[in-house]
Amino acid sequence: MKIAMVGSGYVGLVSGACFADFGHDVVCIDKDQAKIDRLHAGVMPIYEPGLDALVESNVKAGRLSFTTDLGEGIAGAEAIFIAVGTPSRRGDGHADLTFVYEVAREVGERLSGDAVVVTKSTVPVGTGDEVERIIAETGASGERGHRVSVVSNPEFLREGAAIGDFKRPDRIVIGAEDDFGREVMREVYRPLFLNESPILFTSRRTSELIKYAANAFLATKITFINEMADLCEKVGANVQDVSRGIGMDKRIGSKFLHAGPGYGGSCFPKDTIALLKTAEDYDSPTRIVEAVVKVNEARKRAMGRKVVDALGGIEAARGKRAALLGLTFKPNTDDMRDSPSIVVAQTLMDAGVEVAAYDPEGMEAAAPMLPGVTMCDSPYAAITGTDVVVIVTEWDAFRALDLKRVKELARAPVMVDLRNIYKPDDMRAAGFDYVSVGRP
């Protein structure tokens, strides 16, 4: 079947390429001419392992194409996905749905036949209702007589593992209000039906809420274990053992129980705040999520202070140099949105510490966000002449550093490991003053 994917960012491009790999005919549409030109040239606008090869193979097979012309792109499409950005609105934190509604109106005006319009973007409860109203207002489902169903189909893709998540999902959630929408979506995901992937059909509003509820719950797990890490440091316990001990309980599970500098990225910060705003609008406050947001923001700066303490405190730290290894919010992505590294670096610079940094993929995106930070072309270049090495993001490239070389290059053998990727006994044996998170 023909699928149109409006928006060729992270969600749209990954989803479009995977649908094409299922055998569908997919057109990815984006108003950014430069982005479409790069895609035609085989240059990916984002870093995601395996995406370039997946796009290339499906373009060659004739199943995947790119255009800036929405009318051309949606012509004959049975399913039209809206996968544009929904950033936090300045001033009040609500999700900014400007792009979603613009696409809905443009799709309605250009629709030439029956179609299911699918919100793939992360949107607040009730967005599908408004998309449906906008399309009806254009006359597509009125005087022009087209059968149009608006469906919610939230994405659950982890950056760095998105292709595997799409092809082997934990679940597929589809919120539809009529049989037409449900049947078309069954056909869209038929390859995964054959693989017996769990597919949950719900109402549209339920589907919209599932996405926010899932991200808020995961953010809560991360924040909980981070607070337990602080308590472990006070009482002399080991947070990794605490995590294992509670994670073996099947009611809790082991995922998202790794202590660190706080969550970041394109989803958790934005979605938890948007959920708070939705709850306020409906006079149903979510106090737990509210606490999660506050604790997470405070934690990032606390991690910066942890590095300052490792340098001997606020007075001793001034004029010293720190090397930050890892800038992106997680490994295997170039995404810097709300990354803890931004706050950690700023906290250090506020204390008069000179900061150098290295990241395998994120430095181009990081540079404008971190003015005053020296970007280096290798971890060892960043470490040279520093008084403390800080592991901020757990890239594989940092898990087996040549510790002898690190000691030779650094002014002082001090490491602050905010991801607990090294063992304290090993680091002490190597002659390092080693500080980690939630471990005695």
C-alpha cells in the first residue's frame, strides 16, 4: 500500500524507512528543501545506527522516495502519517501543535481520495479531535465526500535502537474511532501481525494518553533510582546492588534503574512537562510527575557540583580544567536536546573551571549549545592537561580507555564517573582518585 510520511525528522524518517522495508511504497515529505536534497544524496539528517543503509536499500528498491511537495506526496496514499515536531511551547510548557495543525489543514485541502490520517507525533489528549475538525473544515470529508479517519499511533522508539524497536516492538498502540481506520492500520502493520507483535487497539484519546503515561513512568523510574543513589552515598550502600535487588522483582523490572546525571533527550523532558500541563487543564494534577520534573532538573546541576567537589571545592576549582567525555543525552545518537552535559558544563564554567569535551557523534550539535567549551577531536585530546576526567555519556568508546595514557596526559589522576562504567576497585588499583554515583 502507499504510505505518506509528513515530516522527515527522527520519527518520520525511521518509520518511513522501516515501513518501506516491510514492502510498502513510502513517500517522506518535508518542507526543508536542504534536508530533502541531502536525503536524495544519501546523507542522513540524524545519526541513528543502521539508518543510512536501510534508507539506501529501500531507495534503490524503489519503495522509498522524498519530496517537498505535500500534494504530490499524499496523492493516492491510503495512510498519511503526521510526524512533525511538537516542541514545548515557550512560556507555558504546553506542547506546541502548530506544525501538526498546519499539516492537518494542508492534507485536508489536498486530499484526493479516501485516507486514514495518523498522528505519529507525540501529542496531548484531544489533538486527534482537533485534527479531525480541521480536516472536516477543509471539506475533504464533507462536500468532497472523501472517507477520512483520524487515528493515533504513538511511537515508542529509543534513539540508538530505533530500527530494532520498530521492527520488533514491545507493542503497537492504535487509537481509532471507526472500522475504516482500524482496518487500514491492520494492513499497515500486517507484517508485524504475522510476527505476532502485540497490537493494542484503543480509543483515540486513550492512545494519546498512553504515550505520555509511558514516558512519565520511565522518567519516574530514572528519578527514583537517582534519589536512591544519593541515599546510598549517605549510608554507605551500593546503588548498583540496590538496582539489581529491586529489578529482579518482576513487578518492578530492571530497565531504567541505572543511576546517573538525570534524564534528557527529545522525549522525557518535553513529555513530562506536557503531561503536567494537560493534567492542570483538566483539573487533575499529577503530583508524582511534578516532583519528577523538579528533581531531575536539580540533579543535573548537582552532578556539576559533584565534579567541583572532586576538584577540591568551589575555591580550589577556579582556574582548573575538566574534560567531559560524552555530550549527547545517551550513546548512539547525536541528540543534544536537554542533555545533562549542558547543565554540568555550565555549572563547571560558573565555578571558573575551564572545560574541554569530546563526543563521538554530538559535537556539531553541541558546539552552539556550549559556548566556551573547547571541542576536541579525541578523548585523549580532551584529557590532556586536565585536572579531572568526567564520564557524562556512556559511549562504548569510553568503557576501555587506556588508563595509563590517561594518567600520563592529565595533570591529576581524578575521574568522576557519572555513569558508573568503571569498577571502583579497578580504578583505585590504577592509581585514580575515583568518584562514582551511589557507590561507597
